Amino acid sequence: MSEMIELDVCVDCLMLAAGYDAHELGHEIPQAVLDAPARIARDNSVERVTVVPEDGEGHFSWSPCELCLSTLGGDRFRVTVILEAGAL
């Protein structure tokens, strides 16, 4: 069984979701971004979390990133998060 939710995320979370190799681009991804999928899985008692970028333009916001919870202002982009339950 799976559930989908939509979130507004920061550029770092978008890059991770899109599969960019941040080190290849010379950019350091914060640990909170790397840990976000595991935290979402744990908080929702699911086995797997998949983050899928949506098409569209970003927008500036002072609201926290809904994935890594960063409170820094910046561009936010829409993603779909697929929560997949397993044999937990």
C-alpha cells in the first residue's frame, strides 16, 4: 500500500530528489537533507520513501522546507513524496 503527499522543498532537497551528484557539481548537501527520507519513513512508519520532482517553476519563500525542515529562506519547489508501506 502506498500514499502520496505533496511538499514544497528547498533547492538542496530538489537536487537530491532529481538525482544530481552534488559533489560533482561542487556543492555540499547538508546532512539534514541526506537524512530527510529516513526521518520521513520513520515518522510515517513506512518502509520506503521516494521523492519525485514535479514540473514547474519554483517560488521564493521564508517558510521552512517541508522535507529537510531548513528554516533558511529561498526558492521552494513542489515534489511528490511516495510513502510505501512494507512488512514492518
